[in-house]
Amino acid sequence: MNNKELKTMEDKIEKLYNVNEMFVSIQGEGSMMGIMCTFIRLFGCNLSCEYCDTKKSLWRAGYESQYKTMNVKAIVEQVTDAGLVYVTITGGEPLLWDLDPLLTVLCQNPHMLVGIETNGTQSIQQLLPFAPQIALSISPKVPRESMEIDELSLQEGGFQSISLKIPYPYTQDISAQSFSSYPATWRSLHLIQRPGEATEMPLTELLSLPPMWRVGIQLHKMLHLK
Ligand code: SF4
């Protein structure tokens, strides 16, 4: 590493993020379900979904917002201490932020797999240099035609995996049918689990979809984990 590269890396290590929380749990959703994971929940989202279960990571009035500012060094130290090689950056909406410094340092470990959980409203271009180490998880909150994700980049970007999780019951004109040809490696009707309420199993809906769609659950909630 020459002096210029060294300075660039030092700058990246000092980059600050507003972190709502970090914790270790199992990944409860998507294609990586059941794997132990270190979660980095970044503060802030551009949406305010009625069923959101992470309102403390939002900045809307009326929610009790919580975060602390951490640099990349402190975040990565915590990831290293956890001893896992699977980390998920979630939110809120993590793609609102410049993730390059954090991803650069995390992906220095060639065995590290980084999950990114996004609502589909932001571009994924900043992820492309790290794609082989990224398990992308997309849970659309706007119709397909309004999403900012470039589908060609999804197709050709070389991501480790792409999970598509369509919230069910449907809201805001989003249906699985409209995403049936979406370039994902794993597709699910993702049951919105509200406390104390049963969600109707979407069997009829599943039968109307192309093969290999599945029901997605939130395993961590069933196991009473974070
Ligand atoms: S996009 Fe996700 S984090 Fe943001 S408000 Fe909706 S459910 Fe919550």
C-alpha cells in the first residue's frame, strides 16, 4: 500500500455512521435464514411503513429515535469480537448512506459475507465493487416501476445472492405478480407478523405464481430473538 492508499484507508476507518444498534442473532429472513449473524442497524429511513418493527431506527416525529455515532474502526472491532463471518447491514434504509468505507474494511476479510437489507428505493451502484461478498435482500416498499434499483446491475453484478421479499398482505399496489420476473435468486411472499395476530397463509396466491416462490417468515420473532 503506497502513502496515498494508506491515507485513503485511514480516512475510511474514521468514517462515521449513526448506528441504532449492533447485536448478534440468527438471520431470521430470506435465503440466509437460520445463520448466526452480526447485525449493524443504521439509523434513518426515507419511508415510514405502518407495519415497521424497527421504528426506533426511524427519524419520524413521535418515534423515540435512538443511535450512537461510531466510526468504521469501532464497528468492525465489534464485528471481529463477535467472531462471525456473516454480518448484515440493515436499518432503517442502509443505502441512504455512503457504505463504501464500511464495506471496504469489512470485505478485506475474503471470508466475510455481508448482507444488505434494503427497501428498494435507493440505487445499488455503490455495492457493485463488493458484489461477490454481498447477500442482497430486497423488500420492496414501492411498486416495481418506482424502484431505484437497476435490474441489469442485479442481473450482471455478480452478487453472492439476491433475496426478494414481497411483504404480505400486500400494501401500496405491490404484488408478487408484478415481481414474478424480477432478477432474484430467492423469492418469497414475506408474511408481515404483527404481535398477537395471525396472518392468513397465502396458498391461493402462491399457486398463482411461477414455480419456486415460497412463504417467508420471520424466524427470529418465532424464536423470541432480536
Ligand atoms: S422501509 Fe423498512 S425500516 Fe423503513 S419504515 Fe418501512 S419497514 Fe421500517
